[in-house]
Amino acid sequence: MITKEQAKMIALLSRKISESYPIAELAKKTGKKSYTWTFNVIKSMEKEGIIRIDKKGGLNLCKLNLDNPLTLHYISIAELLNFKK
């Protein structure tokens, strides 16, 4: 099941669904000061196939994996929890 923090990240990533975000930016936009904490949440979602991480230069760029039906389900949950504003 999706956690509240995961739902916040999914909502953020789904605002501009075709864009990729660096992990540091996701940490800042979700109010998390720890890169490590955010990285661990992102990695757990990558293992589930919800998020793709592409390395470009020194950045880990994150984007939703829309090929996974579970991702679409989680986007719906994030909307129901009213994180997508």
C-alpha cells in the first residue's frame, strides 16, 4: 500500500507528467530536508516499478513509470487524498 509521503511524491510528479525531477528538488518541494530520506522513498518506489530513475550527469532524475498499471492506481489515490493541487 502507498504511504502518505509516497502519495505526496506521486502527486508532485504527476503535475507535469512528462517531466523528470532531480531527487533534491523532490525533497525540497515535499518539505523534506534530507536527500537521503527522499532517495530511500524514491528507491522503494523504483523497486515497485512506480518510478523510473535516469542518471544524467551527476543527477538522479525521477519520473513516473506510466507503463505500470499500479502507477495509475497510485495517482488516483494521491488525487483522492487531495495532494494534487
